[in-house]
Amino acid sequence: MAIPSPCEDPQAQRLPFQQMAQLLADIRTANPKAQLDTLSMGMTGDMAAAISEGSTMVRIGTAIFGARDYSQKPE
């Protein structure tokens, strides 16, 4: 699972995803017998960039459940 630093610029969001996709391609080339078929990267705020760069699994909890409330700290 790759989660890059938060960024609002869609073009800037793509760079770390491109790098992860390239890393997966390099690993597949170096290990042709490895069965690597999942590229898990991206979350709600950057899912379009992640998908456009080849993500096959995206975490979209915020889109489904809404933003978390961190104001309440557990005791």
C-alpha cells in the first residue's frame, strides 16, 4: 500500500504513483515467476491520480464514511 504525502495538485499527486508503478514493473522484470498482480495505492483524495497511474486497489473510506473527527481523544 503506497500512500504519498497529501497534495492538492492532481499532477503532483501522479509522480509518486508513477514511481510505484515503475517499481512494480522493475520487480516483475527481475522476478518473472513472482505473481504480483496488485498495485495498492491511493485514497479518497487522490484516487483519480492513483487509478490513472495503474492502481488496482484504492482505499476510499473517507468517501464512504466521511472525514474522521480527531478532536475527541480517547482516555
